[in-house]
Amino acid sequence: MTARWGAARRQAREAEFTAFVEATAPKLRRTAYLMCRDWHFAQDLTQTTFAKMYASWGRIRHAANLEAYSRKVLMNVLFDQRNRRSAGEMVLAELPDHAQSGQSDAVENHVALMRALATLPVRDQAIVVLRHWEDLSVETVAGILGVSVSVVKTQNARALSRLRSALGEDFART
Amino acid sequence: MDLRLLFEQALADEPSAAPADFAGRAMAIGRRQRRRRTIVVGGTGAAVIAALGVANLLAPTPVETVPARFASLVNPLCESPAGDTATDLSVFLTADVTDRQRAAVNELLQHDPAAGTVRYESRDQAYAQFKALFSDAPALVTGVDASELPESFRVKLVDGAQADRVANKAKNAPGVDDVINSRCPDGADVTAAG
């Protein structure tokens, strides 16, 4: 009897987890891609994030903002990956060689942006992606990254100013 | 410039193949880990021997792989034509830089034989440029004021091979927050070809 109750409960729990994953996976994978610029790596990051969340699902399933929590797990996985690599080296995918003449301005612009983004410290990349792609509030981003609101504001401004610096004057005209 | 639009364009090459069964795999990994724990905890001699055989089969799939194809940092300016005013080094000062430190950094850069022109950019100038660049995205400009943008020195080098040395020297100076090296590696500089 208890065994069957346990099985039913587990089934409900797995259904709930599956529904959560299906609803949030596409967006999470895109955010992962913007952070690493490689779809295969983004796939791995997304899978790892969900595996970690399932491991503590019983504890977190009733959390107020599971989506924000998933971003926190994702960013921590990313930061961990990066720390495991040599200190000075940046985890960064080799981008396809898009930026050639004949390509549309749109393609050139976004490749330039992704390259410029890649030159920022990884936490600044996270701030830019979470703020300007995911449209999350400063407070939410601060919560995800475990830093203060003022740090998010300052680093965001600095990151944007560096994007401008890296993209150069040409970019401003387009 | 609309960052969100650019991000959307950047996602245009998303593989259209059906996304993997994330949930199924996550749960399988979780179940495997739980089973392994059970085996280890309840390990009588026989169970341990059995587990040794089983453990290999149950070893979690290595999901945290870092693809070997990651390359080193690429400067965007090296891939697209840059303007004449392209800066080689941007030396950003800390928020609480003192007058003396600023003067010392200026001195250090001006007197370096590899430095060509050294231009100081105040917070107000940085803010003016920032506003001009993001003039079509007022949402980005709102909430940012001049005090949040760093002061910097923009350096154009006469000897590009010295970029790393000058960058390191500047980085270690008091009052310097960070140095961004925008030099293109030899042979990758398209400023002339552009």
C-alpha cells in the first residue's frame, strides 16, 4: 500500500518536473547559447541545469520563481566550467565566419555583437543577457547572480559602455 | 541599436531539430545517482562485488563536457573594418580614482615609447558617446547616468607588438580598474584592407 502510494507520488512528481522542463527548456537553451555561442554546448548546459534541478526538485518545486532559479543554476554551471579552465582563458566558442562582405547588415551586426559580448568578463555577459535579452529586473538579476542591486546597475552600465568601445564607431553608424 | 533585436538575430541559426528529452534524461541521471547511493550504503560483501560490476554501467553520463572547439578570445574589430579612430588600448579607471593616480596613469602612458596618441575620456564624454550610440534605444540610456560610466584613457599604439606589455603595465597602476586590449593579432588586422 505504501509502496503504491510512493509510486503514485513519484509519478506525480515526475509529471510536474516534465511539465516544468517542457515549458522552460527552449528559452533556457537560448539564454545558454547567448552565454556560450555554441548550440552543442548550450544543449549540454541546459541538460546539466535540469539534472541539477531534478536532484533537489523536492525542495525547490514550490519555490516562487523557478525560472529565475533555473537561470541561477545555469549561470553557476557556466561559471564553474569557466573556473575549471586556466584562469586567464575565456570560455568562448569559435564563431562561424559570418562577417564577410556581401552578408546583410543584420548578420554582420549580430556577429559583431556576439564577439564583443565575448570579450566581457563572464559575469558582465550574464548581466547583459539577463537584463537585455531576458528583460529581467535589476533586482531579479541581482538575486540570480548573488550580488547587490547597485553592482548590477554599475556593471551593466560599464558592460554597455565596453560593448560600445569594442564595437567601435562603425557600429554606431549602422 | 536595439540589443534585444540583435540577440534575436543571433539566435536565428538555432537548430530546428526537436530539442532533446531534457526531462527524461535529467530524471534518468537522478535515478541512477540514487541507485548508486543505495548500493553503496547497503554494501554487504556480495553487494559490493555486484556493485563493482554494475557501477560501470550506472556511471552517470558525462554531461558537463566542454567542447574542445573553444578558441581564444577574438576581437570584433579584427573581423570587420574598423574606423581610423579605433583604439588599441582602453584603460578604464576605478570609480574612486584620485587626481594623483589619474595624473600618474596619464604620465605612464604618455611616456611609453610604444604609445602614439593618448586621449583622456571623462565620464561626461563617455556619457555623451553612450547616449549618441544608444540614441535609438532610450530604454538603455534611462537609468544610466554619467557617474556610472568609467573614465578612461584611449591609447593608439605606434608599436602594436608592445600592446601586451603596455596593457600589463597600465593594469598594475593604482587607480586602473581594467585594460581592454583591442589590438588585432598580426595578420588578422583588417583595418587597412577594410
